[in-house]
Amino acid sequence: MAASSTSMVVLAALFATAALLTSGASAQLSTGYYKKTCPKVFDTVKSVVKSAIDKEKRMGASLLRLHFHDCFVQGCDGSVLLDDTSSSRGEKTANPNVNSIRGFNVVDNIKSKVESVCPGVVSCADILAIAARDSTVILGGPTWDVKLGRRDSKTASLAAANSGVIPPPSSTLNNLINRFQNLGLSTKDMVVLSGSHTIGQARCTTFRGRIYNESNIDGSFARTRQGSCPRTSGSGDNNLAPLDLKSPTFFDGSYYKNLLDKKGLLHSDQVLYNGGSTDNLVETYSKNPKAFADDFATAMIKMGDISPLTGSSGEIRKNCRKAN
């Protein structure tokens, strides 16, 4: 009897494990998730994104960045979109985000249009993933099939967003590698995703230290940037400069060519090409646009897989700014 009951326990455990694995597998994301429930979701999102980028090219980079900052804090769950409430502070006012992340009105517009087509079906987290892909494509970058089926978190965490999971612009190479590794992203993923800095702009406060204090920077480039970013902290902090001086509104590999020329705007950009372990990858992407495009698409899919809420976890928010 003892042996028999032990066998029963082992079998029960095996069945339980198998059930967990199966439910996990069925809860995974898929590219055809809304095929029946919201077939027009892609066209609907794309039309709003295109209209927003037509008005302001920088918005493409802003929408792409929202997806990054969402996924890096408690997974790709739309938590970055939640406004503060009287009882809790969310991620919007965290150090990496305050006065920095933007595009929330565009997300509101997308959600409103999607809700009019298929109410209560598409999550805000999935909207961010689709908008990031569409922004990349509209600005000349690669496309990929977006995996969908994420649900929205009911909470956001200021503490989590401030915990260092989002690498700051002052990051060392090791810090970048470790931060990405902690989320299941390789060094190669980190280098190729950093290439999203081929579009967008940065505030003076994020690159002041680099243009005045660092030696691995092209002198002429530093002087140009100093022209609109005064040395004194508090003066011109929000003045903007393009992350990629060659083609700031076109998604291409010139970001890596800038690094070879010591014209990376952020400290965390130039550390990718500074005599370290990632130099070879930077050289490869500077010469091979197809490798960059292919690897970027692969890494974006991988990043979109970080800890999604699926099945009965979370919810489908009616308004991306607040829990239902």
C-alpha cells in the first residue's frame, strides 16, 4: 500500500505538472490571437500611428520607447500607461520616465478607435506592441509579426520602475548587459535593441556629462551639442538633440556608424563601441543593414515575450490610463 500510495502521489504530481505546462502553453502569445475577435485591429492601430507620425516624426520613437519601458518593468502588461491615483503612484513619474516618456494621447486615440471596432477585446499592452512595430516600419525600419494575447495589469509600481531595471543613460557596458540578461535578453539583443536610438531625441540632462566630461567623443560633435546644452545643470535641461545625427527620423543603421566615429550621444550608446566585448557587433551592424534589420525584428519579438499576463490574469482595460 505504501508503494502504491507513493506511486499515486508521484503520478498526481506528474499530471499536475503536465497540466501546468499545458495551460502555460495554451496561454502563450500568438500572431493570430485576434483573428476572429478583432480582425481589423492591425489596420485600426496603423491608421492612428501613421496619422500621429505624419504630424510629428518623433512620435514614432516615442511609441517604440513606451513598449520598451513597459516591458522592462513587471513585463509587457501596459502598466506604464496607468495614471497615478490617490492611493498609488505608478510608473509615469519614476526617474527614467518623468518628463521623458510621451505618446499617451496617441495611445488613447488608438484605444478609442479599437474600442469602436471591437469593444472590450484588445488590451492596452497589445496596442503598445503593435504601435511599436508600426512606428518602426513607417519610419523605414523592418517589420515583424507581432505576437498578441497579453492582458493588462491592474496595478503599476513606482518602486519597480525606479529600481534600476530600466538602464539609465549613464550605464556602463556591464550594467547594460546585466539589465538585459535579467530579463532573458542576450548581449546581442541589447546591442541590436539599442539601435532603436537611430530615431528619437534625448534631453540635454541625459547627455550633458558626456559632451563636457568624456574623452571618447568626437570634438566637433561635442562642440555642436554643447551649443544647445549648457554646462550648468538647470540651464537648458529639456533642450533636445537627435540620438542619431545622420538620419534622426529614419530607421536605419547609421546609429552604429556614429558609434564608430565616436558620435554616440549618450554615454550608454558609446560604451557599446569603446574597446569592449560588443565592438564586433557594432561593426557588423554598421556595415550590414540586413543583419541589423533581421536581428532587430527577432529581438523585438523576444522582448515582447517578457512576463505577459495571459489567460485569466489581469484584465482588458476600457481606458488605458486606469484599471477597470
